[in-house]
Amino acid sequence: MNRSKYIIRGTLLLLIVFMLINLYRTTENNVARIAKFKVDAFNKIKIDSLDTKHKFDLLMTETTKFNKQFIEDSPRVKDGFRYLFGVVGLLIVAELGFYFKERRSTGE
């Protein structure tokens, strides 16, 4: 029982680490694009002579457009997060299963 528990734990944790490394590599390519968007949005807000409410609305519309385009351009990141959360959920379920099995075998 202990051997299988450690094998499952090790495999899932190793898989989680590899998925995090993959997500880091995938998102690293988008950092420059995000920084450029922030600088452009800041300059646009700074230059415009709108009042605060209109500046906020402008920022929200620009951010919404950027987010939609960003998500469409990077589906690998979205899938990577989905798989990562799935593996973390599987690890939690496995740990709960081991806990209940161990509890049942001790008779508590």
C-alpha cells in the first residue's frame, strides 16, 4: 500500500512540475505583449482629456478587447491550466482515497 501511494504521489507531483514548467515557457512569450499593452493603455489614458469615468470606461473596453484577442491567440495556456487543475484535483482525490483507506484499515 505504501509503495503504491508513493509511486502515485511522485508521478502526479512530477507531472505537476512538468506542467508548470510548460506553462512558464508558454506564458514567457506573452510577457512582452502584455507589457506593451500596459504601456500603450497608460499613455492613452494619460494623453486623453476625458474625465475619470470616461477614462475608466476606455480602460475597460481596451482591456476587454486585449483579453479576448489574447485568449484567442493562446489556447495552449488555457488548455495547460485546465490540465494542471485536473492533475491537482486528481492528486487531491488520490490523497483523500489513501486517507480514507488508511482510516478504514486502522478501524477508527
